[in-house]
Amino acid sequence: MDYVTLGRSGLKVSRACLGAMNFGTSETAPASEAEGRRIIDAFLDAGNNFIDTANVYTGGESEGVVGRAVAGKRDKVVIATKARGAQGPGPNDSGLSRLHLTRALDASLKRLGTDYIDLYQMHHYDADTPIEESMDTLAGFVRAGKVRYIGCSNFTGSQMVEAQWAAEKNNGVPLTSLQPRYSLIARDIETDVLPTAERHGLGTLIYSPLGGGILSGKYQRGQAPAADTRYGRRGRPGMAAMVLTDRNFEIVEAVEQVAAEVGATPSAVATAWCLTRRGVTCVIAGPRTLEQLQDYLPAFELKLPDEAVKRLSDASRPGGARPTGTVTPQRQVA
């Protein structure tokens, strides 16, 4: 197993990151705690070490599942979690203020059953709180030993720059990572966000590499989504209309063609393509079942031919995208 360093840090992580957003204990959770623990065990047994969750996933249940699953091997796992979302009805129960972040961190530590978090991320930007306050608060967590590294999720290029400037101005702690949405379906971050992250030393944990599931091949052009899929559930027709488009199905067909040629699943091909892209450090896989995890993992060993990478890039190219096949070598250690 090869590992990469995350951004301009010495933190070594697997390129596969396990997204724990589906794990919970309630009947409404997409994956039960028992299934979540099977997935976590299999993921770690495969040699990976990076797990991502958030305090809003399944109402906080996800953090609890992760914490219990890694309790006997905490020092071998890099745990990332996030804060910003509402934790109650009060005016200070959300956001990136010093008050809310402090409360949120203490609650996450308790749910995770640990005394430190490896990577603590701002889940979304908070326009109501000065970024200087948020960054100073996060730096305080690092100095107190409660957090090892800090990151952000869903930030724009300018928001990342503001955060890094705030850290430098106050002799604080800079951001180490960014977590953005990215896939063959959604490549808009190539024009500004990925280049900015690269220039400012942020590693990236990209999420939704299957474009909300469409790149797995589970949806068919001209057919209604199955009832047990994301876009077939009640209340999702608007989202389905936005995602299940002719353009996106053309991309799916290109993925399926490459998958047939290289003897891999469409999920593996779509994920492997993400790993070839400049500025991408890790890819988050968010399975609901052990079978889905087993479908994801081969992607991290799959080496797509250059011609296949170019074909997929050309089929999905948005306006302003980078040239095809550009890859930034990651710093790796055995």
C-alpha cells in the first residue's frame, strides 16, 4: 500500500478515503451500525487508513459508529470530521463562530470516543462570521492538542485564500486540505478551486466521484429510476431531471465502454479517472453496503491507459476545463 502526504503536511493518508455519511444507528440510516462496522473493518484490512465523517451525518450517529469501530486501533486511523451545520435550534447552534466551533468540537470528541481529531474541517463557508475568528479558533484547537490538522469543505478559491491569509496574518495554523465535489459529471472546480488549492498547499479529498451514482451504471437512458435508488425515491424527481440528462448518459456510456475494455466496473473506472487528475490527492468512497465498498476498492489499483483517460476527459469536458491527462505527482511513501 502506498500512501500520500496531505497538502503541505507530513500527514500520510491512503488515496482511498472512506466516507461514513451513511452509517447510523436509527432505522432511517442508510447503513446500520453492524454494516458500517463491517465496511470499516474491510476498508482498514485492505491497508487504508483514512475515514471521513461529519457531525451532521445521520444526526451525529455516524461519528459514534466510526468511533466505536476504531476504538481498538485508534492510533492506526486518520479520522476527519466536520463542523458548521446546525446542532440545535438556537442562534449559536450553527456556523463557524468561536462559540459554536468549540461546542461542536467537544461534542464530536465525545461521540467519536477520542481525545483528538486528526483533521477538523469547516463544512461550509460562514459569511456571518469573520474568517479570522474561525481560523484563530481552529488554531487554538491545534495548540491545545484536540486537533492535529485543519481543513475546509465546499470553499471557493477566494474563500480558501482569505482563510490562508487570515492564518498568516495572525501567526496561526493554515489549512491543510479541501473537500470539494468532483467527478466526470461535475468538473467545475478545475477552473479555479483546484488550482487555488494547489497554489496554497491544500491537499484535496474529493467526494461524489460517481456523480451521485449515475456513473455506476445503475441508471438507464429513457427508463425511470428504480424505487430503491437515490433518484427513484419519493421527493427526488427534480434532482433526477437535473442529473439524468442526455449529456450525462453520454459520459456514462463512455465510462461503460472503457470499463468493458479494461475489465473493470464502471464505478472503478470513474473513480480511477478522478485519481489521474491534477490536484486530486484522495477520493472519498461512501458505500452503503460491503458489496459497494468491494466495488470501489479496485479503482485504487486500476491504472487506466492514457488513451482511455483522454477519451473520458474529452467526453466530459466542460468549458474552461484543463487539458486532458494533466497529473500532479503525489508525494508517496511505501
